[in-house]
Amino acid sequence: MQMSERPSGGYLPTVWDPELIQSFTPLCTNSDGKFKERLSEDPAGLLSLYEASHLGVHEEDVLDETKAFSTKHLKLAMDMLELEKDLAQQSKESLEVPLYWRLPRMEARNFINIYQRDENKKLALSEFAKLDFNLLQSVYLQELKELAEWWKRLKMKDKLPFARDRMVECYFLAMGSVPDPKFSKCRRNLTKFGSLATILDDVYDIYGQCISFINAQLLWDLEATVELPEYMNVCYKAMYNHVNEMVEDALNTLGLDILPYIKDQVRIQYANQENTRYMPTTLEAYFKNAWISIGIAVGLAYVFLVEMERGETTSSTQCYMIQGVSAEEARDHIKDLICDSWKKLNKLVAQSSLPTGFAETALAMVRCVQQMYQFGDWFGVQSKANKDCQNSSLFNCV
């Protein structure tokens, strides 16, 4: 079959000269290519330089040098100069977690508050920003109310009192990953699936009978629950009904049968473990296992922040300490891995041939996971900081 030539899109060539960035270099560097020390006298400029350095990929030495220079001098500026209060707070937060890694929804609220204190603010712009934030929040809150009714009808808290109730946390992850108001159905499905998966995870951890449950899932028939204990019957029926709703919806809306893909995901590594007490002996083995059981590329690197109380989860820090390093060295190494993973993610997003929405969702999900693990484990033992984050994004208007 002869292939016809693909027609041109008719796009005009770029107006930017390839050497444009290089032309800016003399403004910031000396003849030896090092950054000019006078840049350290501009804290706001240093902060912008620091933020920009996190958009790079591997083998971009200039951005690595930019990050090192801006980090060093931004810290010095905070120690030695009397920075304006908002700038000092922004600098402190960015040195902990760069703006590019943070959840846009949370930062929108932060910047609205900062702009409110600006003496030169445009009142109309300020009011419009607050209106936009509050309107979108009302959409999320309505979805959350409907999901709360669904969760209440399932009576999981009564039937499985040992399991975690994390419906709100699952909605936060869905909202942060897919914030566009038109994707309400996606957020609902993600929340339902996440809530049930959290319950199921607790059943695995406490009763350790995941193989029989997985076999029942592979059959995908309510008759397969006959040999399951009652607490697993409850989980199976709830998941069965929800997944069938998603499958039917995808078939009617998109003409796609997604059930085979869902069954593929059932074949998880838990089937080869007993009560998830498998202890990887190296950090590489930990990440290989975590990639399968958690399923989030960059997000799994944040596990080092979590100190689980029940002992069913092996942390990345513990795995690295087995290799003969201190806890502090292990944490520093994990932080380096996080930076490395972001560079990989940046490259994948830039080179992706998939629709833009896929790349945006991947980035949003990673940022959301980072937010959820920054001050503890939302799905384990929560902190006040995490609760404040949920309140400000979902419940408290601007």
C-alpha cells in the first residue's frame, strides 16, 4: 500500500534565534563563565534564578551551576540580609520544595494572599482571582459531598472498622491530579477507586490473604466470592460494582472495553509476598518493588518522609541503611534521587508524543503526591500541616 505524504501544518517558523539564550550569558557571567557575584545582591532575582534551574534535564551543566549558585547565595541572603517578609517566606519554602514541584492549586491560594498585601495591587485582578478560586472550590466541594454520600452508603467504617477511612484524601489526590472542572467524572472515579484500594491494602496487610482475593478478581464473577471470608466479600463486592460502572461508562462514552486492562493491573507483586513483609536488601530492589506496588514514578521517592507506625511498610531509607550508611546520608541520597527523577520526568514530558493533557496529568499527580507526603503520610498518620492543607484547598474559601 502506497503511503501518501503527510500534509504540512502550515506553521510559521519560530521567531526565536537558537543563540538567544547564549546572548544573555554575558549579562550574568564573567569572562570565565562563572556567575557574577553582584547577582547575590538581588534576592528576588536569585529566587527566580533558583526556580528556573529546576526545569532542566540531565547533561544541562549550565542549569546545574545555576542551581548551585542561586542556592548558595539565596541562603546567604536569608541569613545576612533583612528580606521583605513575603520574599523571605517564599525563599524559605522554595529552598525546601521548588515552586515547579509544588501543587498549583495550593500556590494559587498562597499568591492570592501575598498579592492582597501588595500596596500596588489591582483591586479588580485581586477580586477576580478570589472569585475564580472560590467558584472552583465550590465545584470540588459539591463533588466531595456526593462522594461522601456514596461512601456512607457502603458502610465500610462499620463493616471493616480496622481499615483506614481516607475518602477525602483520595479526593484531594484526584483533584490535584485532574483539576480541570470539566473532568468531574474522572475525579469521582479516581476517588472511589483510591478509597476502595486503601481499604483493600489494609485487608492485605492485616489478614495476608491477597492471593485468594486476586484469584477471585481475575475470574471477575460474584460467584467467585463464595470461598472468601466475609471481610473480603465486602471489599470484593464494592470494588466489583465500582469497576463495572467505570467499564460500562467507558464502553458507552468512548466505545472502549477497559476491563482487560484493569485485570492486568490485578497481577501485582503482593501475590508473591506474605503480609507485605518482604524486605528488599538494596535500594534498587526497593524501588523495583515500589514501582510495581505503588505505581508512581517520582512519587515513590517521597516515601523516605514517612515513619509508619504499624510496621507493614518498608521505607526506602531503611533499605539504603542496610547498605551501610547513616540515616542522614540515606535521606540526602533519597533527595538526590528525587532531583534525578524530576530531570527524567522533564525530559519525558518534553519528548512525549501523547496529547498535552497526559503530560500535564502526570506532572500534576507527582506534585500532588509530593504535597501529600511533605509533612507526613496522609494515608498513615496525619499531621496538622496536612489537615490545614486539605482545609485551605477544599473547605475554606479565600
